[in-house]
Amino acid sequence: MDFDALVGRAAQFSPDSILVVRKLSGAGAYTQILYANPSFRYETGCELAGDYTCQYQLDLGECDFSNQAVLNVSTINQDFFSFRVSVTPLPPEETGSPDCFLLVGRPRGLSVSEGREKLYSEIARKFIELPAEDAVRSAVRAAGLYFNASRCFAARVDLATTFLEVRYHWGRQSEHVKNDLPTGTMCPWVLERLRQNEVVKIEDVAALPDEAKQVGHNLVKAGAQAALIAPVLQARGTLWLIGMHFDHPHPWQVVDVTTFKVVGDLLGNAFTQTETIWSLRETQRRFSDVGANIPGVVYQMRRNQSGKIHFSYISQGVRELTGWGPASMMSDPNLLERTIIDEDRALFKAKLEEAAQLQADWSVDVRILHRKTEEVLWVRAGGRVHLGVNGDTVWNGLLLDISENRKAEEALRVSEERLRRILGSSPIAIGISDVKQFNLLFANKRLAQMYRIPKQEVIGYDTRKFYPHFKDHRRHWVDTRRKGSISSEETRCQRADGETFWAEISTRLIEYGGRQAILWWAFDITEHKNTKEALAHLAHHDALTGLANRRLFDEHLQSAVAIAGRTERPGVLFYFDLDGFKAVNDQFGHGFGDWVLVQVGRRLKSVLRESDVGARLGGDEFAVIAHGIDNIDAIEAVVDKMQDAISAPYVRDDKIAHIGLSIGVVRFYGVETNLQKIVSMADGAMYQAKEAGKGTYRLITMPDRDGLKAFS
């Protein structure tokens, strides 16, 4: 058939490579080219216009989330080309075959930045739309498809045992990929580098050093010849990582490593949630164990808003105390109340209701009748009341047999000792301080570790030293005295050696040892805080240079216009791109070009004031927003600094690159309503500078508030 007619005459002139292919099936299956436009033939060096099959062998990868795939092309001359293409099925009635596809794209590397941004935005969107587990699976698959890897996976390493467990995985042959992945203890050579926050790059298994034989053996066993492994998160004695395998040697470019590391950073928050869920489950297990070992009865009783009561937990001790088992109590919530003798039942109910109304601690001594022995026992019932998230009234309580004073005192002593041991081994930092003297009366092991307090100094340690600023301690102390407690306050704290960190602190006013005291409990949330700040920074800054991105630039420009109007002092916008940068990319490649952009960002930061804002707007376009530069001499001084810094040679290994600046400058006075017009005028001034011979600048002044005409 006439494929020229099907694709259209536009394909003859398109800069994109356009192909019509048929995917064959059966033994030795491959992809056959039915049509290729001139752009594809030019990219691959083909001069034939007819039969392409004899020249090319094609491998079309799996489509990703945007219906794109990697197309690898090898020729009879053993030349290799890689394209990123969009894949569109063609109707069988037009092609005569059900397996024909239209491929449109360009060689990989020409749109690296755009591809990275699509990858990042897709992963971020999945974390908004999907539960964390599903979003991580989607991100692992997206990364594998983006890099055209054989398989991609995320794993968790127990740092105490070095045992590696693969949690999420994707591969081109999904039914085999999990069994092919490494398991067991992790190679020390790899683990040490990951713990130092290094990305492990393996370009060819055959070139690995002797100390890396274990990882080399695992890769060969999995059918891989190259790998990239990046650390994601270290927390609570574990290390999370992401990795991918290739079934052929693969040279790693700087942009590959940077992109893969950013993917890992995006996954860090999800892995933090996973570790938190695991910790909560462990806490629940310990709570159950504690309930089974504490003498007496531990229970949780709930009353919903309609007045219905039920037990959500009651320990096995209830059988010995009352003769009724936990199952009976939970099936008949009023059974506990009926075991109390008639004379004390009203008092018991009154105390429960009073505690519910006041949301307060409660305690009452009542007598119960044992079901089997019919013995009357004295029981001390007490606990704490709070409102559940669904509006339920929740009683957390303890029942103790106090029939004999000596037995009751012993039971209390044992209970307190066990509670102390439980608190001592808790993953939560817990301490009790004197309300007036501020010194610690009790502290568990975790609190001493978190604040790095020497063991011999823990008891008596001044809690004001928990904070780098005493005013923060004063605020928490005052709020606790006034309100009775504070809950989950995120606060910057200080360890005994002077290091600062972020903690989530809660307090409660209690009685301890016959005197008023403050109960403290805290979590170290530094890693979580850093992850949130890193994600916020990524959303407003260019991932390559660290400068402000387009979104943050627009916000700062709008603010700068408002400041100029308020202070009646002009603001200045410097706008430039890099003269000669395209030649650098063409001569040395995009990896070197990206390195040059990073250096440009660093040099630009070095000449800016703290109040100035530097931004990368895309490609090799940059901008600077400044205030307080009122005259031409000051503007020229800034221009000279930028040109001197950025025009200096860029030297790396045996490569030397030279670039220059043509700068457009616009002064504005705060009366502008169209921010895009300021940018457009700066862009026009820049092109005037280029036409004047490059390496210079042109200035445009916007009308001031008195309506003077702009001049340039």
C-alpha cells in the first residue's frame, strides 16, 4: 500500500523521525520497518529509500505512562541508535495487518530535560492520587521504563543483619523478575557506599573489583551486566534503596545518576510512612504483651454517640479477677458493672460519668463478687478518659485486686516496676521533670539517647537545655501549667553536645512522688522534616542548578514590582542566555553541557547579594531580580560581575569550553500590571545586545509613576 499517503506529505519535511512498523511474532520475532521518513534515515545514516529490513534490527520497548517507549536500532554496520518515540496503533483496515504501529520521536538525549520533568511530575501526581504502596509501585515501573532497564526495584536493608528484602519490583518479564532479584545479606562493598549516601554505578560486571565479587555474582545470576543503585532513606536501623539492572554493559552519565537520585528523593517520604506503620504495629504488639503481663485487668471501653457501650480490648486477667473470660465481657459490655455489688454500683457509674464529662483521670475502690468462688474482693478501678476521632467516649482503664493491703502494695510496686521497664525500652523518648526546678526526675533510655545526655547526668538534667532558646522551654512550660498539656508541638531542640534537631514534643501535668511534675514525650522528626523541606525546595527550584524555577521567579517578580511601587525605588531585571552554549553541547555532549549549567548557577550565586534572586527559566535562559540599584554605574557594575564570572573558561578533565553573555536589563517602578511585558522587554533588550556583537548589555527603563516615556 502507499504509506507515503497514509503518513502524509508532512512526514517528508518533519524534523521528527517517523516510522510505520509491524511487530512480528513467533521464534526469532522482531520489529519490521514498513516506512521511514527522511529524518530517520538521516539520523541513522541510511541512504536507501526502499527495503529497510536488510539494514535494521529494531527492539521496541514497553510503553510508559505517557504512551512512549524506547526504540533501539542496530544496523548491519553494528551502529547503534536509541530513540524515544510515541507509539500509536494503526487501524488494520488501513494497513492490512493488526500489528502495525506509527512511531514518532527523536534520538534520546535531545529532550532529556523534558523527559525528566515528565518523570518527576508523573511520580508526584501518583503520590497525590494513589495510596503510598500503589504510588511506589507505579514510580518503580515509571523509572524502569524511563531508563529502558531490564528491571527496577525498591528494597529495604536491615542494617543490624544486612539482610536485603525486595519490597517493590518491576521487570520486562514480570513473571520472572522477583525470583531473579538478589536476596539474603547485602554485599558489604555496596552497603558501605550506600550508607555514605553514594550512588553505586556498575557499568560492566566484568570490570568490578575483587571486593565486589558478591554483587557481581548476584548480577550475573539475575542475568544483568550493569546496575545503578541509589540510597533513599536511613531510619530506625534500616536503609531503603532503589536499583535497576541492565542485561548489557551500560555507561552511566551524570544526568542518569542525578535523575535516578531525584526519583529516590521523591520516594523517601513514602518509605518514611512505611517505617512509621511498621513501628505502630510493633507498638500495638507490645501493648498486647504488656496487657498480658500486668497484674490485674487492662481494658479499653468505648461509648458511641448513640449511647451504646462496648469493649475494644480487655486482658486475660479479667478471668482470674471476676471468673468471667474476656470473650464473655466483650459480648456483654454490662457484665463488668453487674459483677460489682449493689451498694457500690452507683458510685462506680458516677465516677465513670464524671470522668467522661471532665475528660479527666478517675479512680474508685469498689467491691465485686467472684463468679465461681462467690468471694467478695476489693478492686481499685481507674484510668483515663478521652474523646476518640469519631466522637466516641473512650475509657482506658486498669482493675487491680486490693483485697489485702500487703498484696495491694506489692501488686502496685510490681506494676510500677514493670511500667518503668516498659517505658525504659519504649521507642518514644519519655521523661518526668519537677515543675518548679525543671530538673529530670525520671528519663528512659531513648530520651538520653535522643538528647545525648551522659548516663551519669540524666537524673537532675535541666530540661531548659532541651532547647537552643530558653524562651521555647518557657512557652511549653507556661502552656502546660495553664492548659494541663500540650500536644505534638514541632520544635527545634538541642542535644547535650550542641547539635540541633527537630522533635515533636507533647507534655502533661501529673503528680509524681507526691509532687507536681511534667511528663514529657518526644519523637525525633528531623528526617521527616528534611524530606518535606527537600520536596518543597524541589517544587520551587531548578533540579539541575538549584536556582529558582519559573514558578518561583514569577512570584519574586510580582513581589519585586510591589516593593518598587511601595518604596518608590526601581527594581531591576537582568535577563540573559548563554552565547555559544549550543556549540558546547554539540562538541562535548549533553552531559558536559549540564555540568556547565551547574557551574553557571554556582558562579551566578557567588556574585549575587543575599537580597537578589537568581533563576533558571529553562534551557540556557537565566534571570536575576534585584533592588536598590538606582543608577547606570551600579547596573554596569552588576553586569560586569556576571560577565566576568560566567565568561571564564569551563575546564573539566581534558575539555575546555567558552561561553559568553548578552544581557537585557529592564528597570521598573511598580506601576506595571503586566509582568509578562517586563520579561518580554528584557528579552527584546537581550536580542538588541546580541545584534550589537554579543558580550554586552542593553537597558530599557519602564515608565515611572509620573508617566514618563520609556527610553532605551
